[in-house]
Amino acid sequence: MAKLELHPNSVRTHIVFAHGCFKEVVTSELARERKVAVVADPAVVEAAKELSEHVFVLSGGEASKTRENKQLLEDELLKRGFGRDTLLIGIGGGVVTDMTAFLASTYMRGVPLVLIPTTLLAMVDASLGGKTAVDTPFGKNLIGSFYHPRTIYIDFDFLKSLPKKEKLNGLAEMLKYGLIWKKEIWDQLKNRTDPESLIEACASSKISIVKEDPEEKGLRRILNFGHTIGHALEYQSHYKIPHGEAVAIGCLAESHMSMELGYLPKQSLEEIVGVFKAYKFPLKIAPPANRFWEALAIDKKGIKNEARFVLLDEIGHCLPFDGHYCRTVPKHIIEQTLHWIQHGPLSHPAS
């Protein structure tokens, strides 16, 4: 059983990696002292029932991550008499961990939180780092807070039944870590190392970045590589494009921008394209519509309604841009990149 710790702003988060570890929360001191409520993905309801008799199912995928559903959960907790002695547990993918964490950050002005990510994407990204959020009609993750869980249980047993498409979603975030921070992760994935063996390395990468910049004032922005374009694509598709697929396209797009701006060598871009193709990500997109540009204008890294992008100068390293770790990109470069994705080397049907 491996353990990591994250200490942002004096908050201590224990992260446990092991097979079968999620049930440990039931006997933890935190649970013994508190009334436990669980927010769960429909796919893991039976596991959730092992943790508490109070289970709230959050179904509907990304479309369910709304302010309205957060309010419904709050009202139901109040009806059932949950007070300041509440422990909230989120068990599921990124939608559940984001929503449960935001709920915990505001309920009774903040109650303890435990997260049990059950998808590869949530294990390597969504459950880590303390970001919480809901979506709005104007874009993704625009309302939220920073709030860190007391414990995260990364139980590898949940991956046994994970659909192949969900594993691909997580792989996109893992490839991102290799592009922005640790080239060793990129090289191992390029050589077809089993992604499950790299979960702890990816989690450690994110923790290292978050420790240096807990509230995203600079360095932490590199974790958004691929997400500026990716979130806009998700929003344009009304969230029919899965997050991992959108991030994969976003990573390629923002790598292409990096090359067009003279930062990233062409051969590095070709290597990046080759690896994403080898993993058979669906890489086709519809032409950008008004919704795409609207989402881009209110991206969280933006300034004066102009998007800023994280850019690479080599595989494994992002440009610092005087500590901002992002910069604006002329619209014609963005348009060239979108055209490249639609009609260039990525436009073949996925096999």
C-alpha cells in the first residue's frame, strides 16, 4: 500500500493507493466521529452502500454537474438532519468528485470530505488538487472553489470493470503529464507501458505542481494544457464529446499552436501526433461554432475576455511567460490550428 500526502495551505490530504482500500474509510476515525453521507455514480452504487445508508446517486454525466443539482443535494442533506458533524464521501468519476467536493466546501460552511475516484481519469486528475466546480449554461467549471479532501482512496480494483472508452479518457490526462512535466511518463506511454502502472507517477506529478501553486497563480496553470481548447469543444458539443477525448484534441491543438508560434520543433509535434494516433483517440471535430468562441472568451485563464494558452517548447516542458505560464494567441493562429485538426493529419477516421 503506497501513500502520498499533500499539504496545501496547511490542509493535510492523505492519498492511499492499494487494491481494495476504499472500505478503510468506514473504520477511519473521521467516519467514526461523524454522520456519513455518500454521493455516488450509478455504476458504483453497491460499493457506496457499503459505506453508508445515506447514498445520493448523481446520474446523467457532465450534464448533471449543475448548481441546481447541488442545491437538491443540499436540501436533501438538510431534510435528513445532517449538520456540522457530517462527513461527505464522493465515489465515482470526475463529475461526482467535482460535485461532492464543491458541496462539502459550502455545506455548513465546510465539512470534511473523502474522495474515492473510480475511473482512471478521476484517479490521475479530477480527484487531486482541491479544485471543485459545477458547470453553467455559459461554460464548464466556471463556479467552484478550492477545497481539499482529508483522504483520497485510489483503489485499483475499480479499474477491473472500467470500459475501454473510460480508460482512454484517463489516458489523455496521463499523456498530458508527460507533455507538460515529466517526459519519463511520456516516453513510457509512447512505448506502450501499462497506464495503470503509472497512476502513482501521474498523481505525484500533479501533487508536485499543486504544492508549488495551490491556488493557480502561475505554475499550476500548466495542468490546463489542452483544456482551453478541450473545454470549449466539450461546451460546443453540449458535452457529447467526453472530457478525455476533448483533452486529447486540445493537447494536439495547443501543441500545434506552440509550433506555429515558433516554440515547439516540428519533429516534436509529429511525435505527439503519432502517439495520440497510436492510441486511436477519436480526433475529428466539427467546425467551430459561436458556442466554441463564447466558451473560449470566458476561459478561467483568460484576461479581458481573451483566452490564454499553455504552450510547449519541448516535450516535458511548458514555457513560463514571466511566471504566468500562459499567453494569448492571435485568433488567426487559433483558426489555423482548428483547420489543421479538421483537415490536416488528424482528419482521418479513427480505426
